Amino acid sequence: MNRPPLIPYKADVLHRYPEIDRRGFPFPHQAAYFCLPMGATVECWPKKALSPRPVFSTFVLTVSDATEKIYGAAVTFYEKYPEEKLSEEQKDLLGITLGNLAEKSVHVSKSICLLSHFPFFEAFRTFLLYLTWMIRSGSHEVPIER
């Protein structure tokens, strides 16, 4: 498979709503791994390269006693990452040098996920792709989180 230089990292939940567990619906902490099925990465691409289209995926988690299922739907996409936040070692791993810095851009994989007791995957897909479109379309007067 032809892949750009990348650095894998441990997937984690950055934000969640609600912020506290609901009675009868505890937050599954392993969800981060299912939301990024291809892994979490920082990648370096040529500046003229187009960003890949968002990828929709679904999964089913079972509660420890297997009496309940949690249905998950996720959209994975790439977001620009500031080169100045990279260490020198990370820049070396990505193949970024002073000579090619103007030709390269760094991106990080992210995911937005919905969890539910009901498998409404088509509705989840429509909603998540709309949210992703809003994020990628630029700044907004009101933050998307609100």
C-alpha cells in the first residue's frame, strides 16, 4: 500500500457529550479504538495533495454481561496540524526538512462518533457527514459544539 510518511499514536477521546455517564449507559472507554479503525496517525503530504474524503464506519459493542449492545457510528477525517507543534524527531520521522517545508503539510486523523442503543446507522451517517462538512467548510459565527 502506498502511504505517506506517518507517525502512529494512541487513540483517545478528546471530548464527549454528555461529560458524565448517564444512568444505564456508561461511556465505553474502548470506543476510541473503534472510532479510528485504521489507527490514529500524524501524516505528511505534499501541499498540493487533496485531503482524503471522510470515511464512515460502524461497530457494535457488547456490555460485559452481553445483555446489551451499544451501536456506534463514526466518521474519520483529516485535519491540518501545525508543523511548529512537532518535535525535531517527529519532523525527521515525517521527512520534513528546512528545504521541503514549503512543499509539505502535516495532517492528523480524527473521528466524530455517535453511540446509541439503537442501530439508526443511515441517520447517523447523514448527521456525521453533515458535521464533518461543517468542520471542513471553515469558521462559523457560533461554535459547532453549541
